[in-house]
Amino acid sequence: MLPALPLDEAGKYVAGAYLVFLLLILIYVAIMASKLSKIEQEVVAITELVERRGSGADAEKAPPRPPPAAPRARKEPVK
């Protein structure tokens, strides 16, 4: 039985397939790096916001919180 392609011609297609696969892997890595960069920027922004709120810089702007309600005593049913 003869191969579908002679071996001297098949090598070109195998090399092409490997190049396409490598190109797809590189594109995937670039997309993931871009997404990771965006997530990192968001984490930095959130961290800065939390630190500012914790330091009291926004305390004048925020309304004061009401004190927690005192626990209510249970009323026992009258017998």
C-alpha cells in the first residue's frame, strides 16, 4: 500500500501544521496576558480604594453610621 502523499511532500505539510499550531499557542498566550494585565489594573484600583476608605480620607463625605440596635428582651407569654 502506498502512502497518501509521498514522504518528500508530506514533510512540508507536517511543518506547516506545526507552524499553525505554534501560531495559535502564541495568540492564546497574548490574549491571556492582555486579560491578566487588565485584571491586575483592576485589583490595584480596588486596593487603592479600600486603602483610602480605611485611612479615613472619605470619612467626611460618608454619612455616619447609626449605632447598632440594642438586643430586645424576649417577652414570655402570659399564662
